[in-house]
Amino acid sequence: MTDSRTSDDTDRSDDTDLLVQEGDIAGDYLERLLDIADVDGDIDMDVEGTRAVVAIVGEGLDALIGPNGQTLEALQELTRLAVVQQTGVRSRLMLDIGGFRARRKTELTEIGTRAAQRCLEEGQPVKLAPMTPFERKVVHDAVAAVEGVTSESEGVEPERRVVVLPA
């Protein structure tokens, strides 16, 4: 029997396998963390594009999200470190807890779209509040969907922000 897959198909399969492995490692790590913290939650894993996505779902997870998602960001970094420790490969894993990131993504898309419309109407740059890298990416994507404007990031963490500019 011959394998009719191209090397691109094999590469994609290998990439997906690595992302699934990242999700499994992250899920195990987060399960242990939930047990230690005595928090109830279920772990959902998926692959979206070029990253593993792991979500903790359940009720009463606010302590794991923290103010403005700061605890969530810290847990994501710790989870990425756990993955790197086992795989030796830098992880771009995305962690969501209690649907926080999904809700925030919707809000940020609206913010980006409104800023783009304002920029178009006024013909002036619109500077947004400082955001995390995840938040800035969502806003850049929303701005890119509006014709006649562009966006860039300026500043230094933690004060890095999106600026919407006329094209």
C-alpha cells in the first residue's frame, strides 16, 4: 500500500499532532492545578489554526480569572511553561477560563470596529487603552476588516496600545 499524502499533508498532520500533544499536557497540568486548588471545572481541548486551545469550564471560576484577566494570563504562562518543559518546543497555547476570553474577544472586536469607524469619520488617529498581546491582536483583526484604516501597536509593555490610523 502506498501513502498518497504530500509532504505538506504530512507536515500539517505532524503540526496537528504536536498541538494535540500540547493540549493533552496542558489539560493534565490544569487538572492537577484544579485538584490542588480544590476548584471544580472541566477541561476542554481543541486545535484552532496553529494553536492549541484549552478551556476550563464550570461555575465559580472567577478566582482563576482574576481582575481584568490577570490571573488567567498568569495561568496561561505557567501552562505554556509546563508544555515547554515536556516538549522542548515553545507553545502558543491559548487558555480560556469560564468563557472570559470568548466574551472579551467579542467586546474587543466591537471596540476595534468602533475605533475604526471613528477614525474614518474624524480622519484622525484613535489611540486605545493599553492592552495585552491577545487583546491587541483581536483589535488589529477587527480594524483590518474595515476598509480605509490601518492599525499599529505603540509603546512598551505594560502600556503597549493599538493606534488606528487612516489608510
